[in-house]
Amino acid sequence: GDTVKVMETRPLSKDKRWRLVSIIEKAR
């Protein structure tokens, strides 16, 4: 769920989005 939310957002950099996704996956 959280991962989808992050992907739905429009970050300034794609790298930032991927970093957030990685952090969320690790937190799970």
C-alpha cells in the first residue's frame, strides 16, 4: 500500500522515488 502511494506521487527526481520505495520495502 505505501509503496503504491509513493509511486503515485510525482517527485522531482525519479531517483528520489526509487529511494523512498527501497526504504519502505526495508521497513516492511
